[in-house]
Amino acid sequence: MLTVDFPPDHVSIVFNKDNSKFASIGNYGSVINIWDSNSFTICNAIGTKGFILRELSFSPNGQELIAITTDCSL
């Protein structure tokens, strides 16, 4: 088991199908960070334009992310 300390503002973490990348909700729900699992570096950061995120999930093929906001919109 690997233990990694994330800043407290990262509230949800999900891995893609082959575990090569993972996504986290950061900045207290306003940013999606996509990480490389091998190097633990952020590959991409996506701002939510005022929405607060609650949950993330990768699609079955591991290529797309689904984000659910606090008001339950996708």
C-alpha cells in the first residue's frame, strides 16, 4: 500500500482503468487535477467556473471524467 499525503483541499481521488492516471478534486471543490500515477505530477488542471465539485468518476474506458457538483448537476 502506498500512502501519499495530499493537501487537505483535495477532497476526492479516483483512478482510471489501468491506474496510470488519477484525478482529484482540489482547491476545495473548484479544480479537477489529473495526475500521472508514476511520477505524482499534475498533468492537467481544469477549473470549474464557479461550480463546486462533490464527486468524480472515470468512464469505463478510462479516457473521460464525469464530475458531479454539489447541486447534483453533471
